[in-house]
Amino acid sequence: MSVVDPGFSPASPPPPPARVHLDAGGNARLHPLARQGLEQALTEGWAEPHRLHSESRRAAALLWGAREAVAGAVGAKTEEVHFAPSHVAALHAAVRAVALGRRRAGTTIVTSAVERAAVLDAARFVTARAGADARHDVVGVDGTGMVDADAFAAALTAPGVAVAALQHSNGEVGTIQPVRAVHAAARAAGVPLVVDAGAALGHAVVPEDWDVLTGDSADWGGPSGVGVLVVRRGVRFTADWPEDADSWFPGGVSVPSAFAAAVALQACADDLAAQDSRRRALVDLVRTRVPQLVPDVEMVGDPSNRLPHVVTFSCLFVDGEALVSELDRAGIAVGSGSACTSSALEPSHVLAAMGVLTHGNVRIGIDRTTTREDVERFLAVLPTAVATVRGMLGVGSL
């Protein structure tokens, strides 16, 4: 005879806690208004925008409206805005075309040491093709990741500089660069300045001190596969790719994606102040608590002159990839600046240029969905994750 109550059923195990995503830098969740804009544009702007029938004219109008919205957000003219198939494509095109357009002025390219890999790769590519006299001059940074504006200005005055590139801010450590001072020096030297605002647009006010500007839709909550390139009227450039109806990006881009990217950028601009204060509070919480919770930690980047949503730290005696994996097993997704790509197995060139720890790095990118509870859960899990990785490496008692 069974002694089990037929009406009894064992309690179901509690569901696992929802995952916490803290790796929004470069690829944030799609903004709700961007999703609406994408659906609208898929309905109204699906046609080829360069043809003459009504469907194409509607698509062209949406594309022009998207360019107009981006122009308003960055302080440019609509015709100066171009959509690219990616942020990397925008950076490559900017460096290549402006350098080639100014080849009579010289063949030297000046960048900071902490530019995005796409900028550094483009500079090396251009100078390698330009001949033995071409140079890529790299200006160093201090321990916070900030470039020396005076040193950058001095590099601009060297003979034969074709183009210079300085990021608005570093997406790996959050430090904001002295773009205004460098642009003034570049203007005095007659050198166009390319400013990579890929980590800043949609998150911080970007001053209008630039000649060429790039942005990344996915970073501000727009669709991936859309970059922005803005070229001031009067900047000389020459394409080193075949001629096309779209002079910068042959074949153009998806009209619905470009429209949704513009909608998201406008939405971010509308609540920038509210998001800024909320996210800075969360970043300050991480910067304060992590050194209290975990021994032998180095907080990275400028403590105050920084982006509102990025925070980075490095742990001594920890492998960065192992720590990211351990946090992932605990339901926490973070990034790491310990390698440029997961397969490169090389230290971050940004951290190396700063002279800080290049291993055991954790990078957090906060988006509009991140809550204090998310950050508190990360802080609760982190000490155990670090201890576990240190134990696996045999340094738990150090």
C-alpha cells in the first residue's frame, strides 16, 4: 500500500536566475523605438532608393530623413552624412580616402596609440602602399589612456602630414580625449582630423570639433550592420575603390536599418541627461566596490573624465578569458580587454599603451536596461569567480 498522498507532487526546483548582460559596449540591445522604426521602414522603405517609381521614392525619403536626423544629432549638414555597412568600414574608408585625397600634402598619418584597431590597421595599410617615405606616427598616452594634446599637436606640425585620427573616447577604458584642443591644433596645421565617436554617440555629448566623424549604430542601440561616416564639406578625399552611385560605400546600405539607427540615435539624445546620471551612479558603484571586494585589483581609465557607461578593471594573478568564462557560468556576461579578439591571444594594445595590467581584465558596458540589481548581482558573484580562477592557476593563497 502506497504511503504517498496521491495529491502530493514534489515542488518544482526554482528557475535559475535570469542572466545579467553587462557587455553592451559595441553591441547594445536594440532600442524599443529602433525596433518600431525598423518595422515601419520594412513596410514602407523596402524598395531600391535610387529608382524612380513611388516605392523607391518612399525608400529614398526614409533614407534622406535618416541622414537628416543623424546630421542634427552631430551638428552637420544632411549631405555630409553617409551610412556604411559597418563602423569598421566607415573608419577604413575615412582614413584611406582622406589620406589619398591629400597625397600631395604628404604621406604621414598621425594617430594616438589607443585608437581602435580598425584605425591603426588602416593607417598601416595606407602608409605601406604609399612608399618608403610614408610614415605612421603614433602619439602615446598616459596611465589613464589620455593622449598628450601638446605631443599630438607637435606631431601635426611635422612636414608631410596628410591626415590625423583621434578617438573622442576609448570604448575599452572609457577615457575621453582632448579632442577640442587637438582639433584646434590640426586646423592650425591644415590637417583634417578624423574623430572616432563609436563609443560615445548616444551616450555622451560629442563636440563639433572634427573634420570627419564616425559612429556605430549597434553601440547606441540601433541595428548592427550600420556605421555612420560624416565628412565636412571641404575635406579633400579620393576613393581608392571603384566608382558607384554611392560614392563612399558602393551598393549602399539597408534603408530600414539606417532608418532604425537614426531613430535610436534621436531617442538616445532625448533622454541623454537622465541616462547619464543613472549610468554614472552604477559605474561609480562598480569603481568603489570592486577594490573593496577583490584584492589586487587595478581600476583602469580616467576616474572622472570618462564615458558614463563603461568601467574596466584588471585583476592580478588572473587569466582574463578564464575569468570571463567563470562569470558566464554564474550567469553574468562581461567583456574583456585582455585580447583584441578571442583568438588573438595577445594583450590589448590599449592597456599595453597605458602601461597597466593587460591580463585579468573585465570590461563592463551598461545600457538602458541595466539595473542596480544587475550590478549588485555581479558584485556578489565576482569575488568567488576571481578566487576560483586564482585557485585554478595555483595562486589562491598569494
